[in-house]
Amino acid sequence: MQDLDVIAFTKGPGMGTPLQVGALVSRTLSLLYDIPLVGVNHCVGHIEMGRHITSSSNPIVLYVSGGNTQVIAYSQQRYRIFGETLDIAIGNCLDRFARVIQLRNDPSPGYNIEQEAKNRGSRLVPLPYGTKGMDVTLAGILTAVEAYTQDKRYRSWDALADIQPGDDVITPHDLCFSLQETTFAMLVEITERAMAHVGASDVLIVGGVGCNERLQDMMGIMASERGGRVFATDESFCIDNGIMIAQAGLLAYRMGQVTPLEKTSVTQRFRTDAVNVTWRA
């Protein structure tokens, strides 16, 4: 412990109990060993880790995870939110649909949807396209794709072997494919609008859903048409991890930021644009 300069902990956003446990342990260690604390915004942790790993300087950020869906640009020491979900996050949408069609959780529901869509999905069924200016809405799309599982043309996993060539059927693979194509197209659209607004050419995708190769491919097509690039990391850094909190905490600490003990309470609603990003010009 004597080698530590600072203890970084997640102040929010997130689920209440895990946040409280992390903050409690951090406070205890801080008091025992007289080490300063830095409370970190979870979303900013994703962004700074993505920037560090990919060496991207000033991209538009698409932050997509189980709890968040945001399009972000940096300006005047704030990560400004240009657009976001108006209801559920993209990761939540994918995970909930995976449970509806009884996909396994190993290694993750979203990954398994990606594989089913990639390997056998071919039919694009109509789904609502929920862009609202710079924002997106995903709850209606989830309801619509779930409704297809009650369609008379739908064939569940145990009935796939009975499908004959030429049959007018809808498979779980088709629904995975359709859900991805529709929702990812929406995310690409609002990201491109943000790029046009600020004159950016590069995109950084962070968060757990950022591991999805189809999302990266679709974003890459758009960015290349604008003469830009897409930056993304693998699952080691896309998904939640402790090192991203340490990285963001260290950046803040080097600028003289510490969190007094009386201000180490956590909050489940901690906006990305509420953080003063003092370590960037």
C-alpha cells in the first residue's frame, strides 16, 4: 500500500449497491493508509481508456453499454452530450431480447446475438426506426422485435430443423440480424450528425457494446466516406474494468484534483457532461 499515490473509485453512474461497496472499501483504505481519494465518473473512465489505448486525439465518442447510449464531443473541458437514448440503452435492449429468444449468457447475451446475426441471419424484418433528432429511442424497437416471436411465421430453435427451402419463416437468427442492423444504423446516423456539427472526422467507440464488430464495420463505412477513421478496443477494455477508473483517476489527480472524504458519496445519476475535464486543453 505504501506504493500507492491515490485511490480512484467509481462515484457513478451505475447500480447503487456496487457503487456503495466500492466507495466504502475506498474510504476505509484511504483512512487506514492516509491515501487521497479521487471519485471517477464511470463514463469518463471508458472515454479516457479508449483514448489512451487507441491514441485517438479528439474524436467524436459513441458510448454504448448496458446502461448508457450517448454521442459525445469534447469542448472547453467538458464531454458534451450531443445525443443519447430517450429510454433504454442499446446494451439493455440487446440483452433483454437475448433472454426472450433464450440465448445463453456465456460469454454475454450481446456477443451471442452478434454471432447468430453474423452466421445465419439473412432476412431483414421491418422494425421501427427510432431516431428523434440527435437522440434515439429503443424501447419500441424491442417491443416490435419481441412481437415477431409470436408471429405464425416464427420458428424457435427446436423447430429450425424442420424448415424446408422456400418456406416463408422468420428465425431467431433473422431477428438478431434485424435488431442489430436497425439499431446500429440509428447509432451511425446520430454519430455522423455530431461529426458534421463539430467538423470531426474520427470516431471512438467505447463501452461494452463497442466490442461488436458489426457496429464497428458500419461505423467504419460511414467514417471512411467522410475521410475519417474508427477507433475501438477489444473486450479487454470495452467492457467495464478497474484500470479505466484508475486511468481517469490518475489524470485527475495529476491536475491536483482530490475528493474530500465528506464528498465521496455515490450517485446513480452522474452525467458525463458534469465532469470538469481539467487534464485536457
